[in-house]
Amino acid sequence: MTWLTSSIMARRGVSQSIEGEKHFLSEETQGQFHYVYGPYADPVMHIAPGDIVVVETLDAFGGAVKTENDLPSKVLNMPFVNPQNGPITVKGAQKGDVLAVYIESLLPRGAQPAGTTALIPDFGGLAASSLTHLNGPIAERVKKMEVTPNGIKFSEQITLPYEPFVGTMGVSPEIEAVSSLVPDYYGGNMDLPDVAPGSAIYFPVQREGAYFFIGDCHGRQGDGELCGVAVEIPATVTLRIDLIKNWTIPGVRIETENFIMSVGSARPMEDAARMAYRDLVRWMVQDYGFAEDEAYFLATQAGKMRVGNMVDPKYSLGASMLKKYLV
């Protein structure tokens, strides 16, 4: 966590030297999982800024797809997918603050850790709409993969690196209750691989207590989450959750040791890209002293764009800038 001493948190007066109380949110203590982000569920945990929370999450299917014979169209109860732990309230959080979530670790859990991906009818980046296609959808299929921190066994010939991240994470909107499948300014189902161990994720608080939710962990995913399903895993996630006062942001921001990133979630995809780059430029102006035109120039020549997902009700893209240029 040494890079956090020079992070936005530290620069805005949030101490990283004192570790708070540690809390455990197990699958059993969570009880009822949630399928919307909203302010109406009873909190399952109350914490103070700086506390550590260890969370046991379910996979995106809630554990219903146990074998390759369990087809999602047969075993899932739509729209009750993408179960979320929480809400967790944070003492002192008010609308206009920022919730800072640092991901310390993310490990697969279960006696024989396995990841699940699937081809689901009328779903995915290369699937036509069920209202418009002439030919039938691709055949439904489930693929199970052994998942450990040493790698993901895609096949006998291919082992992929274990590069875990949290697919869905965020805070409650102020008044709406929104499906956990939908990403937006509050976070939600962004499916950005940069929401990973070693990253700090910043969310704009919308209501008292923040009401933090988390779920949908992945063993890895390529850009775009092409078929709509990553390597879905149940996981144990360790988080440090903090609070930043007097920093108003319009949407989700991410910081790592090497770069900062702004997230845009919208359709069409170019709107998500524009939203992300607009906020990145404004972040460079507000916190790094750039003139707006210089930030615009630099983002044009050195900015990077990451596609989180291209299948959800809104697409999520992240625009980033290396910190070595933010001098």
C-alpha cells in the first residue's frame, strides 16, 4: 500500500498510516443477497472510515450453474442474477463526499475453486437482438475452468493468468433502485478489469451512509467481456474502505500506482468514451494543475481507453493517463 502515501486520498487529507477495525461479511452473515442498487435495503454492516472488510461473494449466477449441464436458461430465475453483498454503511458519509475503496486481495473460494463462463441465447457482444435476428441464436453452452491463483485452466493446452477483479461494485443512488446488471455514475456492473487488487476505486456518495454494495467477481476477462460472461467465481475479497470529504466527482474514478482512470457508462459506446475522457480532462485540471487545453492535448496524445463491457444495458469505458505525465 506504499503508493497510497502519494495518492489522491493522501493529498486530500486521508491518512493511510492507521489501520481500522477488521470486519467479516460471510455468505451466512450476509443472509439475503440483493439484485438492485438502492437505498431501501437494511444495512448488513456499519463501519468507520479506514476499516477493513473481508467479504465472501457469490458468482454472478448465485451458484446455480454447478456443472456444464446446468444451462443458464434452465436454472436461472431472471432477472435475479448478479447477487450483491451489502449494503454496508460508512459512518459520516454524506452526499457530496467520495467513498474510497482500496482492494487489497481477491481470492477464489470453495473446496475445488472453479470458474464459469457461458454462451447464453440472445446475449453477448456478437448476438443479434431476439427481436431482429433471422437465424436462431448460438447454441447454449456452459464451460467450467479450474481457477487458482496460479492460473486458469482454459483447456489442456491453454492456461491463462489469474488476473482477478470485481465486476460489480458501487454505492446506492440517492432515490432510485437500479438493477445490479446496470452500470452508471454510482458504479454498478462496470466489468472493468482495473477494479482489481492494488487499485483504489472512488465513488460519489449519493446518500447518508453511502450504502456500499459488492459482488460479481471474476478470475479474469478480456476487454469487452465479449460473450457477456467472464470467468465468474465466488470469491473472498479484502477491502479497505475510506471516506474523502470536500471532493465532489461526477462518477467513478480509479487510481493505481501507475495511472488514473475515469469511467463513463452509457449507450452508445462513443458517449461512454466521451464521458470518460471529459472527466479525465477535468480531473487533470482540478487535481494536477493542467490548463484545460493542455489536458485536452495530452489526453489526445497519451490517453488510453479501456473497454469494460460491451454487452450490459449500458457500456462501461475507462479513460486513463499515466501518472508519470501528471507532473
